[in-house]
Amino acid sequence: MSTITAPVHTAAVAQVAALLAARTAGRMVGPFLRPIQLLLAWPVASQLVARHNAKAAEEALLLRRAEREDVQNYLQLLASERMSA
């Protein structure tokens, strides 16, 4: 009885061959997967844009509020000066 054993390097060769085949298949399927990848990435991108827009709106509202408070303080100062004169 003889048993045939595969050399140790055969497993490494098989792994390399599998990696090359997967890489080649990925290149061929890539153009078809791109729209799917965009659809899967859309919620994340949308959330980032929404967060950016919210921060920009918050900054604009804070500036508007600060300006309104400055005007209110100025008008109160004018009113108090007129009352004292």
C-alpha cells in the first residue's frame, strides 16, 4: 500500500491561485458591483451631509441670536439713557 501525500508547498500554491482567481473575478464584476456599493454607502454619506448641514445651521442661528441680543442690549442702553436724561 502506498499513500500519496501532497507536498507541503501545494497548500500555499493553492492559496495563491485562489487569491489570484478572486482578484481577477473581482475586476470583472467590479463595474457591476459599483452601483450596489453606492447604494450601500448612501445612508452613511447622507448622514454625514445632514450632520454637516445641521452644524452649519446651528452656527448661523447662534450668530443671529448673538446679534439679536447685542441689538436688544443696545436698545435697552439707549432707553435707560433717555429715562435718566
